[in-house]
Amino acid sequence: MMEKLSRYNHFFQMVDTFRVVYNALSGAVVRMTPQHFDPLIEQGRSGEWQKLPGSVLGMLREGGMLVPGDMDELQKVRDRYREKRRATNTLSLTIAPTLDCNFACPYCYESRKPGKMDRKTRNQLLDFTRDKLETGGKLSVTWYGGEPLLVPDVVITLTNEMRKLASKKAATTDFSMVTNGYLLARPIAEKLSAAGVREVQVTLDGPPEIHDTRRKLRDGGATFTVILENLKNAVDLFETVRVRVNLDLENRHAWKRVKEILKEAKLLQHVKLSPGMVEVVSDTDASYRDACMDAGRFSDVLVNWMLESYHEGRRDALKLPRMPVCGAVSENAFVVSPDGALTKCWNDVGNPGKAIGHVSNPHGFNGNSEKWKNFNPVDWPECRDCDMLPICMGDCPDRLMRLGPGPACTRWKHCLREAVILHTLSRIKEEKHGKTG
Ligand code: SF4
Ligand code: SF4
């Protein structure tokens, strides 16, 4: 049978002595000499690649870079995406027990509202969970807000109740929390951990002189010192502690100082630090638009980040991209507001006009759910023809629907080359260490 080169191949020159081919659909990387690489980069325009040695063709076949001539790879991408979206063995809930917050961050897109999830709504949410969770499946819950630790009683009680409910259905659980970290004092952290919260994510936007001008209390008070102290006291209680650094044009290098501070505090080896991009997603934060980076600028940050990670031997920070499937377009994923309203996208939490239904009715979703159900990046001609499609899928569905391809394109478009090369170099380093013992 005739074979063809995959449309999702990416060719990168590494050093003088060898090259890499990366396939965005399989995720495989094949290393080769320039002599074998050069006929390939013509991508079938000449048939020269067919004369490559059988061993090289075998590697390419195994890596999904060489596929049967009649294979419809676009259909394969569609099928894989559909399958992932329809998977119902995991129920993913992002729960905002309150929309109130003790912080006043300038880039926040949420409208603050006092109040918390009441007992009636909590019971309805438990019934909803019972209905949607498959026996033997998995319950994945992310506590979110507002600031969830303003109402720790709701979080702890519901986590305990949901864990028991899941156990009756022989389902596994995975509880995590996104918090600003200010109220994560040891006694609360102990209770969260005992209830089953395994992962927390806090945010530091730079050293105190930067962080405290951005992530301040509503009365303007500083928060950095308290958060760092809380981290020191709570880090041993959770399986994973993430520290995110929200970056924009003003603080785009601040992650370096956060890293140094965490190192000085002997925390760096215990946390997963990652840079994040501040984005404007609604009218609430529209005034912040000029301060934001676009994906290209943010990719420069990521390249620096990956380079440092490579030099430090931190392979976990050099993972290759995989097909992203946002909960907003997944069948069994929901965002729950304090009043029990259900939305699909995190950006819509607390927005009644965007709700798709209510926890009291697990099967009655309204017309707002249609745009998420019908979302398909392949509907955009640019995405259909894009060689990044399997690792982008329109990236954030909300962004793609609002802005279209171009502004919505994945950051990998700007830094895939560096990611693949550094990932490969780190593998080579590891293999060498393996060999020398
Ligand atoms: S659609 Fe975009 S903003 Fe909404 S939850 Fe998904 S990734 Fe986040
Ligand atoms: S959003 Fe951009 S990078 Fe992503 S698949 Fe579409 S065209 Fe490609």
C-alpha cells in the first residue's frame, strides 16, 4: 500500500549533527541525521523520502509520521476529539461556593457578590452528583470562586459528603482548590486535607513590591507575606501545591523573582510553579486589555521558562503538548454557581444569562448549552487546514468563538520548536546519565 507523510509532521533542525521530526497527532518525536532529514522536509513534494533506509521509515511509521495513503487524518482528529468530549466516566465539577472575594485584583473578570451556597442548593448539588456520576467512575471537583476559603464550612462539608457519595458508587475522587492563599492558614489547610482535598493552587504575581500592588486586599492591604507564610505551613499537607504567576506586560519577568523567593524559603522543590497569562474575557475587566500580552509575547516568556527548566533538569516543565479538551465542551463537566446555576465555561460563572440549567434538574438543559455542544474547531477553515490542530483544537473554545483564529491560536504556534527541541535535549541528557550510571 502507498504511504504518505502525515499532515501533522513538524520538522526542526536541532544542532548541526541531528534533526527532529515531531508529529502533533501522535505526540511522537523521532531524531535523525541531516542526511535522512533533508528528503523529508520536502513533505512529499518529491518522492525522495521513499528511498530512505527501511529502519528510518520504520521509525517514522511507528511515530505516526508515515501513514497509509488513504488515511483521513482530519477524520482521525475529529474522532479522537469527539471521543474525549463524550467520555462520561469522569464527572468534572468546578464549584464556586461563593462569588465573594477578599481581594481586589485589577484583572479580575468576575463580579463580586456576597453570600454563599445554601443548604438546599448543596443538597440539590449532591443529588445532581449522584445522578451524573457513573458507578466505578471518577469524581473530579475543583473548588473555585470568588474566594472559596471565605466559606470553608461549605467546602469542607461538601467535600466530605461528596467523598462518601463517590465511595458508595465505587468511584474514585480528585478534589482540588484554586484559592488566593490568604486564608490558607494551617488549621484550615489541615481540615481541607483531612476532607480529601489533594491539590491547591495559589497565585503570586511577583515579589512583594509587585504582588502587593496587584493582588491586594479590598482595603488595599498587602497579601504576599501572609500567602508565603501559609504556603510554608501547609505545603506538606497536600499532594500537589501549584503556584501560578499571572503575567502581563507590566510583570512579565516576575516569575524569576518568585522562583528565587520560593527557593530561599525552601519551597521550590515542593511546589509546581508555572507562568500564566492574564487575559481579558469580559466587560468587567475590559479596562485591563492594554496591559495584556498576546500569545506571541507570552510565548517569549514560556521559552525563557523552558530554557531555565532545561538547565535545572526539571523535565516536568518540558512536557510536549497534548490534545486539549476544555470542560466547557465536554459532556460531563459543569461549573456550579453558589445559587446552583450551571454554566459550561469558567468565564460564565455567576452570569445568569449564560446558565445552561440548574443543579435541581440534572437533565433539563436550555438553549445556552447548544453553542458548547455544537462547538467544533474544524468549522473554521483556518483550523481545518492547520498543522497544529491536534494540539490546539481551537485552544480555548470561548476565545475562538469570540475572537476567531489568529487571536485565539495556541501559544504552541509561537514556541513549539523550542518545546520540542528542549524536550528532546532533556531526554538525551537523561539517556546519557542512564548510560554512565
Ligand atoms: S472555554 Fe476557555 S475560558 Fe472557558 S473554561 Fe474553557 S478554556 Fe476556560
Ligand atoms: S486556533 Fe489557530 S493554531 Fe489553533 S487550530 Fe485554529 S488556526 Fe490552528
